[in-house]
Amino acid sequence: MNIGILLPNWVGDVVMATPALRALRTLHGDDAHLVGVMRPYVADVLAGTSWLDDIVTYEYGKQRRLRQIWRTGQMLRRHRFDQLLLFTNSLSTGLIAWLSCAKERIGFAAYGRGRLLTQRLQQPRERGRRVPRSAIEQYLDVVAAVGAPTERRDLELMATPLELAAADAVWREHRLHEPRHVIAFNTGGAYGAAKCWPTEHFAALAKRIVRRFDAAVLVICGPAEKQAASDIVRLAGEPRVVSLADRPPSLRLSKGCLSRANLVISTDSGPRHLAAGLGVPTITLFGPTDPRWSENWRPDAINLQEPVPCGPCGKRVCPLKHHRCMVDLSVDRVFAAVQQQLQMIACERAA
């Protein structure tokens, strides 16, 4: 069979799709040709894994969007897919799937695209609202519809030799091989400003970590977080607090550095899932988002969220302007979680 998989548009969601991709490969073995259809900026997430036989990238934006949807659909039509599985929920990808003329088009009937699919899945609802469920479960629902096993929910990624070599260059430059622990910080996320923990909190936490433990802090960053990463280093004022802000942003560099870290402290964004897929313990700082939507069930993960009367609101920008869900999440509370994680890591090393 020739099977296409329309993958999500966000880094973290692509990581959360790995259990479903693994299940598809388990189902078909070498008897199917699996093609990942994705936006180009997420392709590096799956570098090093072996579930896909090929990838196809597509791009469209707000300008001339209908023309781009048409072109993408026609491009996929040339692949003559027997099945096209939609991990996305948008109307636009429903149109792309319909234009591809795949014999079977399977996904959730969301945003009015049900008639574009040959097999329509329904999201669980209570009182008219969707039940909060991890994206991992949703992607597994799609592959379960074609008979794939869904018992395993663990995320799985591989760091490539090139990614590890890029990380090793950072380790050499900042002498990160000298401390006992390297703790990576991720400050932001594509979702919006409401997910961000204050820069001053990150700097205070970094200072406390390097003074209390034999540890260094490495702040990873994309283009939008470069200033925040530089500010954390400046405010911490410690030589063992460093960042990637002076390097060209690269998902592969971030992935390599996360794989080399002993612990990752992140907002609810893609890098927390990258770390989980690479087997690195995490501490996730939740603000306006409900953790149930992005649960990844890692046994070595700690999720922190400050209870506030207005949350979790799910907004990209705090509608009340006080941002208490993140501002009130104290440095003391996060530091206590760091202590807990480092004790666990020490016990595992001793064993």
C-alpha cells in the first residue's frame, strides 16, 4: 500500500505523533510505503527515525492560500495514495486531502470538512464541548481506524550524528563537560506570550541552580526567544549560565543540545516534547493551557501549574493583563522540582 500521513504543523505535535507513526510501521512492516506530508520547518523533528519511507513538504500562507492548497493537492495526487491519514484538523488540509484523490481519506470530522473524508472520526464531547485529551490519543485514534495497535503511547525520537556533533561544539565552547549536570532552559513557544514564564524568574532560577549544584544552565532559543535568552544570561550574571542566542537558530542544534542535557525546564511548547522523545527528564511550566491537551505520560516528568480563578483560559495573551498563572508560579516551587529531579538522576546513576 501507498500511505500518506498529513502531519501536524507544530514541533511538539509532530513529536506527539511518533507513537502513531510507530504503530503504523508495526502494522504494515515493509509491506507499505509510508510518506510523511508536512511543513518544511518540522521535517527535522523526525530526522534519525525510521518509520517513514519518504517525506513530502508543502508550504502555504495567508497570501494566495486557495491557489497553494490547489497546488499541494495536485502534488499529492501524483503520489496516488491508497490511504491518506489526517493528523491535522483544519479545513484547509481536508481540502488538500480531497484534492489528492486518495482512495481513503481518514481523519476527524472537524471544522466542516467531514464531507471531504471517506472515513470520519468524532471527538468525544461532554455538554457540547470537546473532552480534553492528549494529542497523542487523537493521533492514535486515526491509525486505530486502519487497524494499527495503540498500546504504546511513549514518545520516541533519535538524535542524528550531525545533531550530536553540533551539540558537542556548544559543549566545547562553553566547557559544559566540566559540571556534573547541564540543565537546559526553554523560555517561549509559538502559541503566544501567555505561555511564557517571566524572564526574571528564569534568571533567578538559573543563578540559584549554578550556585547550589555542580551544574551549568544552557538557554536554548529560536528566533523569537533570542532576546529573552540573552536577558537571562545577563540578569543571572554567572559564567555557567550560557545561551544559544549568538548562534544561528536551528531545530537540529536545539535537538542535539536537548539530547545532551540532563534535565530540561520548559514552558508548554515543542522543546518539552523533544526532550521527552529523547528520554531526557523534564519540568514543564504550565500557564493558560490545560495540561490534559498535551500530556505525554513520561514517568520522569514534573508538570507545574499555579491554580488561578481565571484559568486555564487557553488564551494566547492574558485577557486580564495580569498573567498571574505564570507570574505567580514561584521560583521556589520550580527550584524544589529541580532538586527532586536531580536527586532522581543521582539515584539512577548510583544504581
